[in-house]
Amino acid sequence: LPHIDLILMDIFLPEEDGYQVLSKLRAHPRFSDTLIVAVTADVAMDNVERARSAGFDGFIGKPIDPDRFPNQIRNILQGEKVWELE
């Protein structure tokens, strides 16, 4: 598979939550330099802080704003931190 630059990860997944999947991805050498951003409708501040302390590289709240989303992704890929609740 080609190099993966960015993974957008929902925190609430059917089998495991995004925090568990994040932990597995971070442990795998293939994803050591991949940016992983939490994407969720649960935009409570404690969830944002949990995502930050868990090791996510950013946070985008749902619903995703189609006007802002391209710039959010561009900023993340350019190394800027994006921690946006809406």
C-alpha cells in the first residue's frame, strides 16, 4: 500500500472505539508518522481533551462544514494543529 498521510477517525466505531484503534495504529511502525485526526459529533470539551491526551493530531467536530473542511485538511497536512469543535 502507498504511504498514508492522514487518517480521519470517528471516535465511536462499531467494534472498538477510536481510542483503541488509535492505540493500535500508533503501535504499528507503518503509521508512526501518519497524522490521525478525531472526527466526532461528541464535541464536549472533555472529549476534545481526551482526544488530545490520547495522541490524536487534531479534532474536527461533526457535522463537518463543507466550506471549511478543505482548509481544515490542508492545514493539518501542512503541519498546523486543528482542534475545532464545529
